[in-house]
Amino acid sequence: MKKLIFSILSISLVAFYSHVQAQDISQVVAQCAAATDAVYLKDYVVNLDASTPGGAPNQARFALMLSKNTKYRLSVCPAPNSEGEPILQLYDMNVMVGSTFIEATGKDFHMFDFNCQKSAIYHIFISFKEGKAGEAVGVLSFVKRL
């Protein structure tokens, strides 16, 4: 009987914690999307473990189709409990066409605009500075037709 009660209590705590985590990240998505005057299109939620020392940083990769003659806004927001500072990069094939972190200057930005000149499949990469662990949300928004 004690094992049954302990099992039920454990399952309840895990379910409650999962529900709280889901609420937290949904709030981050809402705040990140509301931080811009553009029209929300899609969000990309990532939760990455810390990278191994000396190894390549862990990153999440998402493919998306963008339309020609359209201005998009890409933004990234960390979750409140995130250790690392998120970096969002946009690639066309193997060429980076936008980033929230400018390596040459060391400056971070919360968002950047991308004027899409060709309809194609692009890739979003989200990682964390110095390979730290973290949770973040990337948001794709529509700004205007060019």
C-alpha cells in the first residue's frame, strides 16, 4: 500500500512539474512574439544540454520555407531558468544570412530582420554561447511584402 501511495505521489509531482515547465515556455513564446510589431508566424523551442569540453557546441536545426520579396523578423528569447545566452542564426544553404550575435564585435541582439530575395528552404540554428546548457525560443514573424 505504501508503494502504491508513493508511486501515485511521484507520478503526480512529475506531471505537475511538466505542466509548470510547459506553462513557463509558453509564456516565453508569448512574450517573445509580443516584443515585436510584426505578425507572429512560428516558434522554435529548444532545450539543449551543455556541450562537451573541446567539442562543437550543441545546436538545434530547423528547416523553413521563406518567400521571395518578403521581410521577416527573427527573434530569440531565453527561458528564465536558462544558463546560456541563446544565439539564432539563419542560413541559406551553407551561407549565414543573419544572426543575433555578431562575432566580430561581440554584440548580441534580440532580433534581426531578413529581406528574403528568393523563395527557398532556409535553416535556423539555435545554440548557446560557450556551449552552455539552456532553453530558449526562436520566433519567426512577418513584417511586410517588399
